[in-house]
Amino acid sequence: MQQAAPSTAKAAAWMAGWLTLMLVIAVAGREATRDVAVFQLMAMRSVIGLLLVWPLLHAYGGLAAMRTQRLRDHAARNVVHYGAQYAWFVALTMIPLAQVVAIEFTMPIWTIVLAAAFLGEHITRWKLLSVGLGLLGVGLVVRPDAAGLNTGQGVALAAAVGFAISVILTKSLTRTDGALTIIFWMLLVQSILGVLPALAVWRWPTATGWAWIGVVAFCGTFSHYCMARALRHAEATVVVPMDYLRVPLTALAGWLVYAERMDLLTALGAAMILGGNLLNTRRAAAHARPPSTEPEPRKR
């Protein structure tokens, strides 16, 4: 197996794919939940995702290539991610898109702490500064009222904590398993988790609903592939703050599609988030990476 070379540029390229797909899924997820319940959307997303990755899986050796010695870790990661994903989709129906994503970016705080505690990653002052700058920007975008976070914002915050744990577990899995293996087990485990909840609220989607569900399934599946590949080339505390760009982009999408607030403070917050992201990527030091176990495509 080839070793994945440390490269902030390659990590950023894979994160560009993640950003694009996550921007689309924010709109598609809101539209899909107009037609079906969140539990049904999540189950259909996972099952359709398995069908979408089957050609790629077949090219890399089929089910035999998806064997893992860390099934318990995959299961733990996906139980946490399933809960966080549910909270994220629910939050999309309760508060503006920009707020959902901005609150999600409390995640780097939890990621840095967990990465240092469980992965042995080094916390530099530049990482802390970039995260602090980004979170100040998030505060300007969210601007909670005097009573604190409302219910939708609280749900989004719970999703952020769950996603941080999921990222750390994913990072740990990339040390032994390839990106495709991680995605396969994500889709399989979450399909199993989602069967009973989906059946309890099932109703057949309309034609438009099917279209939005298909978009959610595609973006949800391949966005995680992009994230897993990015984590092969850089530390979690480098990769995750790159995702700050999703805040201004989602604010723009919310303004264009749903006429959501896009004012001077939102723009200032977005600029601070972008500044924190650029500071982090410029200061990122390359570290040696462990060998990857990504299977090679079969020769035909």
C-alpha cells in the first residue's frame, strides 16, 4: 500500500469537494424534509448511498476489500454520527441555514481538544488563534438573543459536538482503513440503524421529493469520501478549520434561495471566519503520515 504524503494543498483540494457537496445538501435537506420525515430521509440517503458507491466498491475489489479489523470502531463512529446527523437535519427546519452551519463550527473547539487527548496531535498557538478568530466570526453570524440559544440553535449545537466526535473517530480510522472502507461501513451501519425509525414514519415521497432525496444521498455519500481523503493528507486540526468557508457560502445560499438575513455583521463574521481559515492553512506544518490501507483498483 502506498503511503499518503502529507500535503495541505491536497487536503484543501479534497475539502473543496466537501464544501461544495455540503453546501448543496443544506438546501436539498431542507427541501426534502418538506416531503418526508427526517428519519425516513436519513434511511433513504444511506440505502441509496450504498447503491451509488457500489461501482466504486466493485472497482476496488468488492466486499472482500472492505474487510476491517475495527468493526467496533466503525459502529461507534456511526452511532454518534447518526445522532448528530439527525440533529443537523432537524435544525435545518428550525433556524436559518447560516445559523445551522455557523453553530456547527463550534466543532473545531471540541475537535482540537479530542484530537490532542486521543490522537496525540499537537496544539499550536496558531491553531488556537485561528479557531478563536473563526469562532468570533461565528458569534457575529449567529448573534443569540439575551435569553441565550433558542431550541433550534441548541439542537444545532448538539449536532456540532456529535460531529466533532465523529471527525476524531474518522481520523483514527484513516490510520488503518481507506476512505472507501470508511464510507462503506458508514452507509451500511446507518442503513441498519435507520430501518425501524424510518418505517415508523414512512410515507411515499412525491416525484419532487425523490429528486431532493437523491441529491441528499449523493452529496451525503461523497462528501464524507472527500473528508476521509482530506484527513489522509493533514491533521484533523488542520482539515476541520478549512470547513469554516462553509459559513459564508451557506449564508450566501440562504440569502439567494430563501431571502435569509445577509447584513454587514454577517459579512464581517464571514470575513473573520475566512481569516481564521487562511491563518490555519498557512501555518500548517507538514508531518509524516502513517501508511494508508486504501485498496488499489483491480487490474482488468
